[in-house]
Amino acid sequence: MSTQPLLTPYNKNLHLKNRVVMAPMTRSRADNEGKIATDELQGLYYEQRASAG
């Protein structure tokens, strides 16, 4: 049985449970007029993705 490389820990400069990383929230997710990522929008975005890694 082989281990999926993406699911193995990464322990170089960062200590991660796996090698799956997520890009930061982009302005396209912001729904206000200026497309500004507010604290509330960022919190919701990362809360929705917290189980990813």
C-alpha cells in the first residue's frame, strides 16, 4: 500500500499535516462595491475551508 504524497506531512520551514495548501481569498469573492476583502468576508471564507487541511 503506497501513501499519497500530498497527504504526507511537510516539515521543512513549515510544519504542515499534509502538502495541500490553499491560495488566499481573492477580490472576486468580495461582494461589496469596491471588491474589498473585509475581516468578516475573510473570516467566512477561511471558516468554510477550515476542514481542507
